Amino acid sequence: MSEGDMELDKAAVCLSKLGNPARLAMFRLLVKAGDEGLAVGDIQKELDMPHSTLSHHISHMMTSGLLIQSREGRVLRCRLDYQLTNSLLEYLMEDCCKGLQEA
């Protein structure tokens, strides 16, 4: 597999995880929260989602690498991996407006 394929595969995994309305809402909420992220309980309140459902979506986001979770005492805090998020956005836009090559 070439390096480009690895980028494409990783982008596809990230985008597939964001392709769910609940996970996209969580992603957008965490973007607003910034570097501090949010406690799981705060995400649950903001999204009005049952804990078991939220746990399911958090698990999906963590497998993509877009979400990082850490424990602070009794609190689980979620943050976006901004390096990966920025890499995904750069990958999606890297050929913007370059035109197509003639065959």
C-alpha cells in the first residue's frame, strides 16, 4: 500500500465516523469547546443523549483517532485531536482549485 493510500484510508475512516449525525454534533460541540474539551456529562447534557448511546458514539470517535479521552479524578474528559483534525482538513483541500490534469 502506498503512502497516499494510507492517507486515503485514514481519511475514509475519519469521515465514516463523522458520517453519523450524533457524532458530527459531538465533533462540532468539541470544536466549540476548544483545547479544554468537555466532560462526558457535559456532552451528554448538551446533546440530550442517553449515557449508553453517548458511550457508543465516543467509542466510534476514539477508534478513528479524532477523539482523545482522559480521566481527571472521577471525570472523563473528551478532546479532539486537533492535529489529526487539521491533517484531515488539509488532506481534503490539498488539491483545491488546481484543475484536472489532461490525460
